[in-house]
Amino acid sequence: MIQKLYLIFFIFSIQIFSQKLPEGFVYLSNIDATIQKELRYLSTNNFIGKPIDGYLENKVIVTKKTAIALKKIQTKLYKEGLSLKIFDAYRPQKAVNHFVRWAKVLEDTIMKKKYYPNVLKSQLFQKGYIAHKSGHTRGSTIDLTIVSIKDGKELDMGSNYDYFGIQSHPFFNGLSKLQQKNRMFLRKVMLAENFSPYDNEWWHFTLKKEPFPKRYFDFNIE
């Protein structure tokens, strides 16, 4: 009886302290709590070097269809001692607006050495690294990698997440054999569950037949 009451209280607490999401969206942890996460835009470890507008908690929000597909991938990886690790998922439009404002302040380059050493900040719009709209804001686009469950280390993909440059292209020819293998492994498991890859970023995938192909949301991540 005590255990039952505790379970009821725990579920009720989750409902109180979690926001009510738009219909069709879920917290990924409610579908699969084993998937690891590190929302870079919640921290200073990103190409701007500051927390991004709209990121208030380290919670991954996606459309329910996306969450179910990711759970299937995670189930397969887990059997091999591996796990997905999410860097970004649903992204509020206010965060995209933050990127745009930052890109126009050309003297703000504190993270250039790590994230865009070979690209002029004045060219970020022209080269497509920054845009006024993002597929992430529709809730079915994911930035992710694969990690070892044993030690938590990310598989070597040959470039940092969010690195602006050709080194991030999935088929960049300057990779080692191991880095090529790891990128193609990630690509293979994502394609198998109906995710489409992005030509310029090895970490970026969008669910095919996404439920909100023309809607851009702006609720906070909390």
C-alpha cells in the first residue's frame, strides 16, 4: 500500500513540475529514460558560448513519433553496450532568433577557435550555418551521437558537434577509417528507423513524414 501511494505521488509530482506540452509532443525520458542527453544550448559549451534563449532545463522534447523511433534505435544499440546521446532536439523559435542576433554581431567571436576557425562570421548566413528558420523547431529533428555505456565516451566522429566546416560533412574524405566507420554506423541505424540525414552535418537527422512539417513552435524547454 505504501509503495502504491509513493508511486502515485511520484507520478503526480512529475505532472506538477513538468509543463504541459502541445499535443503530439513528449519528453523523451518518458518514452525511453536510458537515452543519454547533453543539451549544449543549455550551457556555455556551444558556438555562441552562452546559454541560449528558451533552454531552461536539460530535458529532451520531441514529437511522439520521433520518440518512438528513437526508442527502437536505442533498444538495438543497448544490446551492444551503446547508447544514443542527444545534443539538441526540439528547439524554440526564440533560440533560433538568438542565433540570428548573435550572427549579426561580428565582433563576438569568443568560440571561433573551437567551432568555426576557418569560416568568417560574416559568412555564416551565406554558407547556411545560421538561418532564420530551423527544422528543429518542428520537433522531429535530432542532433545526436553514439556513446559507450561502459565509460560514457562518445564514438570518434572526426569533428565536434556543431563544428562549422566541411569536416562535419558526413562523407568528408579527411577522416580515418574508424571515424568513417562510426559515422556510417550512426547513419545506418538512423536510416533504418526512417530518419533522413542532412548533407552538411553528420549528427543531424529528421524523421520522415514528420507530424508538423510546416509548423514552428516557440514554447520553452522546461
